[in-house]
Amino acid sequence: MPRDFTVRKRAILLFLGLLLAADVGLAAYSWQLASSPHSSQAEFDAQNLRLKLLKGDIKSAQSIKDNMPATLQDCQKFEQSLPPESIGSSSIMSELYDIARKSGLQIVTLADKQKEIPNRGMVEVSINATVSGEYGSVVRFVNGLQRSERFYIVDGLALGSDTQNQAAKGSIRVELHIRTYLREAA
């Protein structure tokens, strides 16, 4: 019996030791979980919002992809609507003089420079024009450019006083930087 008690005592101590080791292991695991970062509701909401934005971006990209054939067709239609290079430069200058005359402006200087756009079959025409007249005439001139059947881009305006035309009070001189495009001759 005494021997039986010693074996029982050792078994109980071994069982208690295993329980204590398991308790220490679970305590360490619990401490690790407690110290790891948890997502708060605000973080969750921010991530959810980001997910919605990304889904919106994907939807927008898919829409662009789906509309690409129609966009390419519109671009080709636009390029074909441009006047050919052979008659374009003189017709541009003629149209600018006509718009200026209708607006009540005087064109002081008008110079153009052509640059081929590689692999597009187009020529970019950069125009530097200096006009002189009243403010309202300048506004009508720019409006005339916008309403023209030709495609004009007004890159910039530089305003100054017209020192050569002192007789007309309120006369201004404006330097315009304009771009337009022509179709290359085939």
C-alpha cells in the first residue's frame, strides 16, 4: 500500500504539472492575442470605404474598356474631319483674319509653325498672333475661335497696352498662342 500511495502521489503531481504547463501555455497565448492589434470599428469602416472606392474604380475602368471601340471610332472620325495639310495653312490664316475683321480687331502679327505628329498622320500648327483693339473685340475674337468649325486650342493670352495706337483710348494689344491640327497628305 505505501508503494501504491507513492505511485498515486507521483501521478497526481505529474497531472498537476501538466495542467500547470497547459495553463502557462494558454496564458502566453492569451497574452499574445491581447497584445496583437485589433481593428477598431473606425478602421473597419475606412477599409470598407476603400473597398467601395476600389470597386468603383474597377467599374469605371470596365466601362472605359467597353466604350473603347466607340471612342476609337470617334477619334478616327475627328481626324478625318481635319482639313488636309495641302490647303490647311492658308485657310487657317484666312479664317483668322476673317474672325478678327468680324470682331473689330486688327491683326498686328501672325506667324505659324508646323510640326508633324509621328505615327498619327497629323500635323500640329502652332500660331502666334498679336492683335490690337478694344477688350470687347478681343472677347469676340476668342468667342469666334471657339465657334469656328475648325478645331482651335487657345494655349495662352498675354495682355499689354497698345502704345502704338495712342489715339484710341482703351485699346489693348493681346498676344495669342493658338494650336490647331491638319491631316497629313496621303
